[in-house]
Amino acid sequence: MNLRRASFLGAGVAGGAGLAYLLQRTAAGRWRVGAEELAAAGLSLPPDIRHHFVTTSDGGRLHVVERGEGPTSVLVHGVTLSAATWATQLRTLPGRVLAVSQRGHGQSRAGREGYTFERLAADLAEVLSELDVRDAVLVGHSMGGMVAQLLALDRPEDLSLHVRRLLLVASTPGPIAGPPLAAIAAAASARALASAERKGRGPFPKSATVWASRVAFGAAPSPAAMELLCEMLDSMSPGALAELTRHLLAFDVRDRLAELALPVHVVVGTRDLLTPPRAARGIADRVRGSRLTVLPGCGHMVMLERAGTLCDLVTE
């Protein structure tokens, strides 16, 4: 390749990269909105919620928000989210509604035992006991659904004291990648996230946060829903995400799901790229008497994309 041709090629690559960057910034700006737009969309927490801080047996602290009285729903979010992701459900579900921020998310902090899924399951059991939850519907989204499955399998008697039905939303019974890819992804993400932690940043650069959030939705997410997800992702501890990633990639209860005794309803969107429909079917096919609801066009963020439908499924 002669020098002139190389110069033209270099200029083309640079121009393409510059155009891609400009388009990325333009799209990112279109998807970012302010607090007023969040409130107008009903995606801010209601002003009349009650706040609880539950101290765990390993010295951690869990933030739980509560609203209403009567028949109880307990909402547990996925990785990088918080109780704020359930803003619509806190506003619209009847009865008593509890939304739990898992350790390392929102205002919740880990204790001595770190971020194993066994510890997250113990956290949930301790919250249910501390707040005297009875006869509830337990709704677990993504990682929250994985934690709910583990609690139901490891401590069925304890869970049955508090919960009568499981609603597993955009979740999975197994790892999100095969063993070779999982090991590579875990090592790479741990290095990048440790660097972000040292520098006092969020898990991803600001512009990358928007695109990481966009992947979680199906077709045409609202700017307010995108903003809420970006805010939660920006506030996530990179160190906590690095630890949880290892457990997300290693999780596997597929061979144990036939042991589940509680009624189980599985919900998934057809455009969920993170826990796709085959993962939901992997739960439904293994749990006797379970139900499966597939939502056309919906992505991973069911509570934001199909809020009304999800509320109906919780209360039916």
C-alpha cells in the first residue's frame, strides 16, 4: 500500500469513527431527560412511601420502601437496578407493596459475606421476616428472580411462611453464557470495573451507559424509562457489579427446578436480549404446573415497558 492510499484509508477510518461518535452523542442526548419528565411519566418514587433499613446478619444494610396496606407484593430488582425501578408498581399495585434494593444497589450496602447469591437469598429471607411479610406474591426480576429461585430451593420452609406465589420476570435458571465465554467475560469485566472503582466512576462511561441501557429495552423505549435506567446504572458500585458478574455467570439451578413447591408464573418479552424467551421456557418446562406469559415486542425491562400488564399479573 502506497503512502497516498494509506492516507486516504486513515482519513476514511477517522471520519467514520467521528461520524459514529457524533451519532452516538446525538442519540444519547435525545434519550436523556430531567427530573420533571421522570415525575410526569410516573417514574419517580411516590412521596408517601415508608423507608426501612434492615440490618442483615452479616452486618449489611438493606433499603426497603413500602406503600399501602393489605395483601402484599414483594418486588426484587435485577442487577444494576434498585427499588426505584418499581416506581410505577409502587404507585398502582393495590394492597401493601414492598420494593427491596439488593446489597450493592441504591442505598443498600453489603456486609462481611460479600455478594454471593446465597447471601442475597439470605438477605431476602431476613427482610421478609423483619418486616413480617405474610401470604405475599414475590416478584423477582432478572437477578432478583434468580435469587428468588435459590431461596425457594434452599429454604422452602422459611419462604412458605411468607410467600404463596412466585412471579419470575425476565429471569433465567442458568448462567447467561457458556463456561469458556463466561470465564473470559468475568475476567475482562472484573478488570474494567476495578479500574472504574479506583477512579471513582460509574461502571461505564456516560455515553456507554446510554447504549448499555438501550439494549435492555424492546422497541421504542420512552426517554423517561431510559433516563431512570441510566440513573440507576450510573449509581451502581463498579466493585459490586464485578463481584455479582461472577455469580451471574456461574448460576445454575436447572437440575433442581422440579423441587419447587410454590406456584410459579414466568413472564418474558419476545425482544429480551439479556434473558431471552428460551431462558423463561427453561424454567416453565421444569416446574410442574407453572405458567408462562410471553409479551410480544417487550424487552428485558418488563416493569417499565409493560407496567399495566405486569400489575395485572401480580394481582390476578
